[in-house]
Amino acid sequence: MKKVMMSFLVCLLMVTGSNFTSAEGNSSFTDSIDTSVTDTSSIEASSLLYSSIPDICIGGGSCGGNSKYYQIDLGGQKYIDNIVVYAHDNVGNWNTAHLVAYVDGQSVGRLPVKKVGSFLTFNVGQEGRYVRFYSVHENNDPRGDETVIKTVDVYGN
């Protein structure tokens, strides 16, 4: 067991690039840890403020309804660190959508939506109550382009 554990530690150290000689040698594992990158005392933890699974199609002409945007209400002013959306553009004739996020009417980002879907992270860093998403064509074609929003998570304090 001791030999297996030592082999595991050596492999782990090789993968992490840490310096290790042995318990009897001059170098030690703790001498090679860079504590400046592991100190998290100055980082305030974000909490999940809101989570939903709307599975809604917005924008363009192929969504089958009049959903031009999707809006959420956080129930009061909250500090928003970031918003994580899972969305895809596997609908309609074009697959060139961009998702635009607004917090209380102010744009906080515009990100391309992949046909196969992906997580989109909007870094916000401001207070707000209402979050609204619009789907637009990459070249701002007035006919727009569709986006299917599968999940929305809002993080902050």
C-alpha cells in the first residue's frame, strides 16, 4: 500500500509540475507551492441568485410565436457577478444568432450562439433587478435570427 501511495504521489507531482525529491532530501512538496495563486481570502464567493430552465425560442421568424425576448425578475436589486446561459441556434434558416443580455436596460454583453449549443457567460459586475435577452442576427439583419435558451443561471450577492 505504501508503495502504491508513493507512486500515486510521484505521478501527481509530475502532472502538476511540482518539485519533489523525497522526505529525506532537501526539497519538499510544500516548498514548491505558490501560495499567491491559492490565497482566496480576497475573493468574495458568488451565490446562485436565480436558476431557470425556460427552453424558449426567441427572435427571428421560426419560433412559432411572438417571443422577441426572454426576461427574468430577480425580485429586487441584486449585485450580479455573471450570467450563464445554455443556448443553441439549431432552428430556422440561418445559424448566425447572437444573444444580447441587458440588465435594467443596459447592455452587458453580446455573444455568438452555436448551432450545436454551448454555455455563454456574461460578465456583469453591477446591480440590477431585470435581466432581458434578445436574439439578433450576427450582422444585425432586421429579420433577426432565432435562439433557443435552455437554461439561465444568475450568480452574485
